[in-house]
Amino acid sequence: MTETKTLEILEVTNAMKSLPAEKVTEVKDFVMFLQEKYSKQEIVDESDEWTDEDLNDFALASFSYFEQTEQKDEVTK
């Protein structure tokens, strides 16, 4: 954590001292919610096997890319 981030956290902590107790509890609950939501590591499937869904997504992306490049080629002609 950088010094700037540390100072920002201290600034927020000091600001919270002026809040009513129930608002401090709300802030804490919100921070815990954010921690729960964003601290989880995304599970990555490292399998090299392609599912039907993978193949379908690849085909759609390929056709979309082809159409985009064809349109660009037509515009530049």
C-alpha cells in the first residue's frame, strides 16, 4: 500500500469520528460488503478442452470479426 493510500485511509478514519455510531456501523457494513464482493479470486478454468459453448462463442466471435474487417475494407475502397 502506498503512503498516499495510507494517508487517505487515515483521513477517512478521522472523518468517521464525527459520525453518529449508527452511521459508523453502516460504513463498516459497507466496507465488509465490498471486501466480500471484490476480494474473492476469480476461478479460472485452465482446461484445454473446448465445450460446445466455447466452440459456439469462438464461432460467433470469428464471424463478428470477419464482418467488421469486411466492412472496414469496403469503406476504404
